[in-house]
Amino acid sequence: MRTTLLIGLLALLFATASEAKVINVEFKFTPFTGDPATDEMVTTVPGTARVLLNGVPYAEQEVGESEVPVLFDAREIAPSVWLPAESCGPALRKGKNSIRIEFTPLDPKASYRAQLRWAEVLDESSEESGEGTYSATNQSGEGMEEKEATGAVVFEREFAADFASDLPWHHYAAVTALTDADRTALAALVAGRVDAFEPDFAKLYAIVEKGGQLDLAALRESKCLDRAYAAGARIAVPPAEEIEFVASGNPEVVIQSKQGRLYFPADISVFDKIEDEEDQMCIGAALAAVYPPRLVVVRNPAGGWEVVY
């Protein structure tokens, strides 16, 4: 009877574990000096971290020099870059994905260590207890890679994201090269989004509606964009020679500035004149949704270009 009970208990535990689903994958990156095995604090190395998802430029983050704690029994360093894959939205593919992190220190001769950690996040927690101990976690598949570096360092890792949405444009034809006609059409697309920021904001509201990130009805009702425009707010882009179009070898083409953001306020001081906090939040949310640091576009089956994020 004991054997039967033990087998039944093991079967129950296995069934519970197997039913847990992966709902996210988290990546944490830190360049540092110090020894996390013995030190309670380590020092981050200043520089720029560039993140590519499936070979497509996704984000850049400046890393400053600061002391950060070493946490838990695993001696985990507080991350300089934290990327939950679920937050990547349409950039993430259902199934197989890859992440690449390129870090360039401010001092190209600096010697340091860099660490990438990853873990799957489950929709259920597992618990363990023993004599005087108890632990619970909703993570699995944890791992870590560490490198010693002088100058730039690169980490690459493949991961599965069955929790991601499978979007039609994920299956569009890959773009490996751009013609002059393509560049002209993409430049017009960039300019057209600038022109959307003018009364009655119909084009801008259409972009918001397609993105689905904001409450369109509330944005319209607030009239906060009208007040921003009346205060003198305008949107600008870099000169044409400073804008680049990057074919990734996937359906996505990235439109970005060679330095800084693709879209930015023509006169940032104008926003200092807007004192109402609700207006500040409303304007900031709308402009962030419509005017991201870069645009990612795809060529649809009809041959036209459309913004996907």
C-alpha cells in the first residue's frame, strides 16, 4: 500500500509540474567590476547596451557607473538591463527566438566582467520545504553566462516563446535589400507621421487606434493634444542624411536615426510651459505611442509599407 501511495503522490507531483506553462522569459544583463562570489556590492561599467531581437535592433540603453547589490544565495547581480520577453509585444515570435546583447564600454580599454542571466516564468509556483527551510518559485530553466572582456562584448541566446502571438506579418517575405524607390517611400512614411501631429489629429488618432496601447476615446475627449499644439509643440526628425533604413533579413525594416531618436520635440522648452499634470501625462503617453525612438515596418503582400511597431 505504501508503494501504491508513493507512486500516486509522484504521479500527482509530476502532473502538477507538467501542467505549469511558460508565460515569459526574462533576461538580465550587467557589466561590472568586483567579485560577486564574495562582495556584497559590485560596480557597473558605464557604456551602451544594444539589444537585438531576432536580428532586428530593438532597444538601446545607457549604463551608468554605480554600485549595485549582489542578491540571494545565487549571488545574482542587480541588472543594468532587464528584458522580459513578453514586453516585446509584436517583435516576439511564437516559438523560436533569439536575443543578442552588444555592450560597448565608454572606455574601450576597460577590463571588466559581464553577466547574462535568464529564466522562464511559469504560471504556477512550486514549493519546497525541509527541516527549518521553505522556498517557493515560479521560475524554471534558469541559467547564467559570464565573460571577461576588454572593450566590446556580445551575448547571444536562443529561446522559445510559445506564449507569444503569431501575427500574419511574421510570415511575410524577408527584406534583404532596399531600392531607391523603397527609401523614398519609407522617407515619405516618416514625414507623414510627423504631419499627423496637427489639428484635428485625425491621422494621429488613427495611429493610436491601430496600436491599441491607449484609450482612444479618453484621449479624444481630453483635448490634451490640442492644448499641446496651441502651446507651440511640434515634432521633428533628423535631416535626411541622418536617417538610415536597416534591412534585417527578416520581414522587418528598421528606420532610425544614426544618432539619437528618430522623432523628437522640435522645441523641448515648449513642454515646460504645460503645467497641468494630467495634460503632461496625457501628452507624454500619446507622443510616446505615436513617435517611438525608431520605426519598424514591413512590406505587405500588396507591396506597400506598414508600421508594425
